[in-house]
Amino acid sequence: MYICIQAIFSTTNLMKSKKNVPLRLDLDLFELAKAKANAEKRSFNNYVEYLIFKDVGNIPNDITKKAIEELRKGHGEEIKNLHDWLDSL
């Protein structure tokens, strides 16, 4: 197992300012999504924002891309046991 440690940004840091955008949805899709949002104790807007962030949040940033490239070049530390490695820190 290899590990890459990077800076982690909270959603609040990434979404300081907001933009109002028009959104057109199929009525049945809207009703289903609204019900799902309610089931998760979220507003519809928060639910849509959460889904988009979840998808976009999986795109590696520049720091992560650089770390991945370094690991591919063999400049990483192999970790055979995560608990032992964490204890060594």
C-alpha cells in the first residue's frame, strides 16, 4: 500500500461564495430528488450541491496530481502495515 498525504480542504473553504444558476429538470426527476433530499434531512438545493461536490471532489487537484506522478516514478514510501507506519510518525 502506498500513501499520499495532502492538504485537505473542507467544503466550506471551497464554496465560500455561491452563484445562483437556473436549473431545468424533468418534473418526475425533481420530485424524486426532492424526496431523496428530504429523506436525508437536506434541502433540495443542498442535496444537488452535495451531489455535484461529491462528483467534482473526486477530480485530483494539482498537489494530488504531482504526488501521484512522484509515486509512479518510484519516489514514494511503501507502507506494508498502516498501523505500524502511523505509530512511527
